[in-house]
Amino acid sequence: MIVNMQAGEKIEKTIKIINKNDYPVTVNITLSGELSKSITLVDNFVELDADEEKNIKFTIEPKNVGETENTINFLYKNENG
């Protein structure tokens, strides 16, 4: 996802995550990159049943101008190990 914005501007976005497994999973969500402190996640983890999907909301509010690269990481973990 590419987002163009100005310093001080605030944008809310969503990313859809889907559990395509046939068992429930816990999804841990972490941030990395230069703006990771300027990104706020609504949820740091979610539990998804088999074939369930959910929109993950987050807000970006950069304090500096310039081009940066940031990552939202999703770690799917089987509930049973």
C-alpha cells in the first residue's frame, strides 16, 4: 500500500486479513520502519476462526516530511501449537 500525505496530516486506513486455514488462528500484528511510532493500530492481535476475515484499522500521523518505508507484520499462529 502506498500512502501519500503531508506532515501533520492524519489518515485512517484498513487492511483485510483472512484465515484461509481450516482451523482457528491468532494473528499477532507488529510494526517496523521509520514511522512505526507514527502508526497506531486499533488491534495488536486478533483471533480468527477458519475462513474468517477481519479488517484491521490503523491510523498514520507522520511528524516529518520525506519518503519512508514501513511494514505492518502479520504472524499467524495455530491456536493448538
